[in-house]
Amino acid sequence: MVRYFLRLGYIGTKYRGSQRHCDHPNETVQGAVESALLKLKSQNNPKTTFASRTDRGVHALMNACHVDLNHSMHNEVYPPHILKRILNSYFVENNHEILITSACIVPDTFHARFNGKWRSYYYRLAILKPEIKNMSIANSQSYLPVCEINRCYAVPSELSTSIVKNVADMYCGEHDFSTFTSRVLREPWRNTSRIIEECQFYESSYSQFMNDPQYSNVSIWEFHIKSKSFLYHQIRKLIGTAVSVGLGELSLSDVQLMFEKPNPNKWQKGLLPPPGGLYLAHIHYDKEDFLMDSTPVFGYTEKELAEKPQLQHV
């Protein structure tokens, strides 16, 4: 049995999240990847383990997974570049918006989730220009450039970006984020303390994808947030809170109280921004976790693997 590590990106609009569901397996990213792996005709039924779970409609510039595969022929392995090519061909043929960006063989102790040292996300806002008045949620997308639909969150021009930056600064450091997740109500045993290593809010340097005149309606801003791990809905609730403060619907002292007296029952449901603005950006791994030791692994020693370029990173 050989363990493979895959990096992948996807547009999440059409998927019911990354995690496979029994009722709709092929409508999830994991289900689509496992269906593609069946093309290899391995001796085992391929089951993937994803590094990070993304909700319905959330995108990924880089997610990752590992999978164990037993080649149909004795003592043979699937070269990573062949694996990558077969999977990507399947996605194209079956109209999936998924792309395997790299593949490699890893030690059988490697775990895509637990070996991840930190994760980062982007959340994109489209701030409407001041001349656009009386925007409602129902018609906000009509002001967006075509390629930004389901890719960002349209907010009114009244948003104070300087105040939102202040809120982003408040998020940094270690806090109890109970207020910013609903899972604590169902899973009271779960540790809700997290360390936010970085949270920035800035105007995007990639503000126009194309010369679409609709870009004259908006300015594109981004949150970038980094931590070892996040709670369910935590990032979107943090963004929704920051936007609400920036619009004057909440105060900085309200945010401070959310940390001093965390309470998920105090969360206002209407503040949750749409999933389409959220992107899983990167998962960091230490290079040492990919190294094989000198003992035979998958039928090959480290020296033998090094002599087989077809088995290396692609």
C-alpha cells in the first residue's frame, strides 16, 4: 500500500462542501476526488483524508489530502505525474471545477490534516462606491463584475475600512472564540480557544480580473487570516462581526465583550456573510514530514525512491 499526498484547488459554488456526504457523495469535493481515483482500478477502495474541511460554496486555492493506494499489479506503484494527469482528466470530462496541482508519495505516517502546521484564508469584500445608494441584499450582486459573482461579498459604501482594520487587530492573539461558532452548543467538550497569528484587512492588489466596466461600481478588499486551526463557521462569523462594526451596527466594545464573556447564544444569525467570499488559501507543512527514512517503504528504500524521478513531486 502506498500513501499519496495531493494538493488541490477548487471553485466551491457547485459543491455541498468538501466533506463526502452519504446522501450526495458526488456533489462534494471529496466524493468527486474519490470517484476520480476509481479510474486507477487499484486493489483497494480509495478513501481520502482531507487536510481542511470547507463548507458549501467555499473555495480553495489550496486544500490537500492523502490517500492509500494498492496498485493492481504486484510491487508496482502509480507514478505521481500519472496520478495527477488521470485525476485532472476525469475532472474535465465530468465538468468538475477541481484541479490537482501537485502529487507525491509520502511516508505511511504522514497525515494531511495533523501534519499541517497552519492554515490561512482569504475573505473578499466588494465595497460599493458612494454613488450607489439604497443597496439591498436582493440586488447587491447586480453591481458586481460577472467574474466576481459568488466570489465575494458586496457591502455598502458606508463601511469604514479603518474601523474594520481595528477589529481585525482585535482578533489577533489567543482568545476563546465560543461566540464565533455554533458547534460548542452541540459539542460542549470541544476546546474553543484558538491563536490567530495574523489577521489583516487591506485593499486587494488584484482589484480587477478583467476590464469589466462593472468594476467601476466597487473596490475589492480582502481579509487574510492565519491560524493553526479554526472552529466551525469561525472565520465567516469573525468577518460578519467586523463588517457590522464597520457599518456602525456594532461597537468595538461589543467585540471586546464577545471575548470577555463568550456566548454562542449571543451571535446574531443575520451577520453571517455568504460562503462565496471565502477561500482556503494555504496549508503549511514542514519539509521534514515528507522525508522517507532508510528502511524500505512501499517496497522501496529512500535511495531507490530517489533514483526513480517518476515517483517524486509533480
